[in-house]
Amino acid sequence: MRQFLKYVLATVVGIFLFSVVMFFIFVGIGSILSSSSDDAVEVKANSVLKIDLNTTITEQATKDDPFDEIFSSGEKKSSLHEIKAAIANAKLDPNIKGISIKLETPMAGFAEIEELRNVLIDFKKSGKFVYTYAEIMTEKAVYLASVATKSFINPAGGIEFNGLETQVSFMKGLFDKIGVKPVIFRVGEFKSAVEPFIRTDMSPENKMQVKAYLTSISNHVYNNIAASRGLSRAEVDNILNKALIQEPEDAVKYKILTDVGYEDEYEAAIAKALGLKKDEKPSYTKLGSYKKAKKYIKEGSRDNRIAVIVADGEIVSGDAENDIISSEAFIKELRKARKDKKIKAIVLRINSPGGSALASDVMWREIQLTKKEKPVIASMGDVAASGGYYMAMGCDTIVAQPTTITGSIGIFGMLFNAKELMNNKLGITFDGVKTHEFADSPALTREMSDAEKMMIQNSVNRGYEKFTSKAAAGRHISIDKLKAIAGGRVWTGEQAKQNGLVDILGGIDDAIKVAAKKAKIKGDDYQVKFYPYPKSEFEQIMNKFGKSQEDAKIREYLGALAPYAEEIKSIQRMEKLQARLPYSLEIK
């Protein structure tokens, strides 16, 4: 009887929970159906476009999530393309008088910040204002705020303005303790993706290249801040080297920001800029709503389209997965664009540290086939290195931001010998039989023979020769010159422009213009379409119960250790040879 009652109770609870979930889903679906996406949002006269940049800024287009409040994972995402499009439209909108930005911790790379910074500079040419407000500010927030008409910081807040740095986590000590021995195969003294597994510090070659590209990014960023704030570069360096900005007031004193004030004082400043009376409040239009407002930017012919295919994330073989470039999914999008007669040119928006060498080569081949029929232009985001560069090198033209991380032309392979862990730490042993000499190769629970290691190293060498020869052909330079700048070395977009790996310095808008010109489209008589399309409402529902929710839980439980869990997952996804950036790179 007790067992029967237990099953009955479990069934009742299950039905109840299912009913609650379905209720919320139907409420969400009802809200979708009741609000037509065709309903235009009316913008009041004398309004301000309100943008919150304390989000993860992604390359992909997004779709409003009607279930966000119900199944929120706590992570906000904004589309770089949609933010830029809204700002460009607001420039022409007679009802928009300025932009208000909440700007504290934008989660984006410097190249993406550069894209936003440039569109704000263009917006200000209309005579309209850009105001920013923050309680705390990271270095990237300061860089973006440097172009604002007025930049406020809370008097009790904090600001980071002390220079750029990047750190690498090394796992050799952990592997030594647990009895795991990495077995490494690579080409190039700068191919340092494997260093975290075999060293406890950076090699001299790696430290030299990191210093070089970090200095390149630093020069670009601080030169621009100095120019925007009416300072000399020497004055900015003095502020940084002496750590003169410790309090919000210091940022105003040294002209990095314009004002210290509370949020109500910030609102009062906006009201004054709008010419409002004492008790009048500014009228705001949020970014999400403004996407449905009247469009002032005129589009060209529907028969002349530029397809922007977004390739964002680590490169793997197979079909699609969230935040990953899978070769099959990418090829599907590229083939559709190639066969669509209305699409006259293609821009590949690449933001990737690389990954599978096989998947990179498969996608390179498809780019070659597409290039025979219509122009293909590469637009590099924050990073387009190793496998990311493999994709770009086959395009007609490569466009990168000065702060883009690129290059890293190299190949490596990595296996783990877990014999000591299994035998001595866990007490697990292995035995078996085989029919031929290399039937059990490669082995993860025994030492590999010299012959086995040589076979893998030869495969890595062949992969490197394939990579460099194709890169040389794509860049129209000799193989010797290409190898002189390869070897796995990482460059900034500015450095890559100087050594011939990149053609043009600029953002995605510049790449689109190049594509239109290559397609011989007259003037601006074209439309830009981004692919793949954002997920449908139903796919968003399913996603809430899937991987994104799982990842959110991992981040919630592990906190500061979450990046290490991501690193382990990345290792698990590795297949055969890898063409990827050295370690997980974050510049702060």
C-alpha cells in the first residue's frame, strides 16, 4: 500500500508541475500571438534612445524572448548588429534627440567595442548628444565612454583605468598531481596553445608575441582615448603609470570622464539637454522597442542582397550547437547563399579562436567553390585566429579592426597518457589482445612508441604544410614569406595589415561596402541580410529546457571556477588535429 501511495503521489506532483509549466508556456504563446511584430512603435517627439550595454554583446542577431522573465538564465545578450542599426537609424530620426547609455561592464572584445565606438562618433555628427552613466567602469567601458558628449560616474562608484593585461592559467601542476601526462605534437615555436598543459609559465617566444600584440592594442586604444578627450598620449600614459585615477573625482580631474553625479543628477542633465522644464521627465525609448520603430534608413533593391553569414565560436565538425561554428551548419548557410540569385555577394563575419583543423579545411573548400560564383569577403570580429584565419584566407578580401586578434597559422595535436592516474591513483588496470601492431594506437593508458609518435607528428607536419601553402596562395605571397609570419604567431589586425595577412582595416560596414563594390552594385542599391536567422519562439522555449539553462546552472554553482569547467569541455570537444588560438585569451 505504501508503494502504491508513493506512485500516486509522484504522479499527482508530476501532473501538477507539468500543468504549471504548460500554463506559463501558453501565457507566453498568447503574448506572442496578441502582439503582432508588424505593430510599429511610435516614438514621441524630443525622445532619447536608451541603451543598456551591461550585457554580453554577440555577433548573431537576436529575437525578443517572450519567456525571458519566466525562464531567465540571468545572462543578458545584445546583438552588435542590432545595436549599431538602432543607433544609425536614430541619427536620422527627427524624434530622437540623443542617446543615453548605461555603460559599466560591456562584455565584448576591443574590436566589437571599436564598432560601437565608431557608430557613436558618426551619430554625434548629426548634432545630437550621447550621454553615458555608470556606477563602476571597466577599461572597455572607459574606451567607449571617451566619445560621449557627457560621461557620468557615480560619486561612490569605481573606475578601472590602469592599462591592459592578460593572464594564462597553467594546468601542468594539476596533471602532475593526478598522474596525467600530456603528449604534444605541434609545428611552430609560437604555437603555444599547448603551453598550459606542459608548462607552469609562458615560454619566451609566447611572452614576446603576447607583449607585441598587447602593446599594439594598447597603443590604438589609448591614442584614441587621448584624441577624444583632448589629451596628449604622454598625459594618458602618465595617468596610467602613476595610477592617478583612484576615485571617480580623479577621472574628471584628469579629463578621462566629464562628470561625477548620482543617477538623478544624470537624469537632470539629460532633461536640460532636451530643454525640458523643471518638473518634466525625459521621454525614453528602449532599444528593444526601438527595433520596431519607423525606419529612416532606406534599403535598396530586394534583388540586390549582401548576405552576412555569422561564424561565431569554436570550430568543430558536424552539425550545429549553441555558440559553436559547426562545419555542416556553416556549409548549409553558405550553399543557400551561393544558390540564391538575389544574393550578389557574401560577407563572412568571423569571430573564432579556431578549433578542428579538419572542419576548418572543409569550410575553406566550400568558400573556394562559392568564390567562383560571387564575391566572398571576410570581416574579422574580436578574434579570427588559426582555424578562424583558415576560413578568412580563402576570401577575396579580408577586413579586420586594428585590435582584432588574428594569425596563429599553425597546427597542433594533443593526447593524454592517463596510465599513472588509472594504475597507481585509481587502481584500474587494462589488458587486451590485438591483431596488428598499431591496432590499439593511439593509446591513452600506456606510453606511446616512437613510431606511433612519429606518425602523429608527421600528420601535424602535413597539416601545417597544407595550412601555410593555402594561406600563401590566398594571400598571393611566396610560401617562404608566409612561413616567416606563421609558426603559430598571433598578430593584431593592425600588425596583420602591415605583414600582408589582412587587406583593409575597418569594421563589418566596411566589409559590406567592399562586397557591394565587388558585386558591381551601383551606389547603395542593396539590402543586407544576416544569417542564420534568429531562433523562433518555439526554439527559444525548447532552449530554455536545454543547454543554455544547463550552462547557466554551471556558472551559478561554480562561480569563479566556471571558466575552468568550460576549458575542460573545450578539451573534450577537440578532435584529431587542432588549428586554434593559444589558450583562452581575455584582455582586461
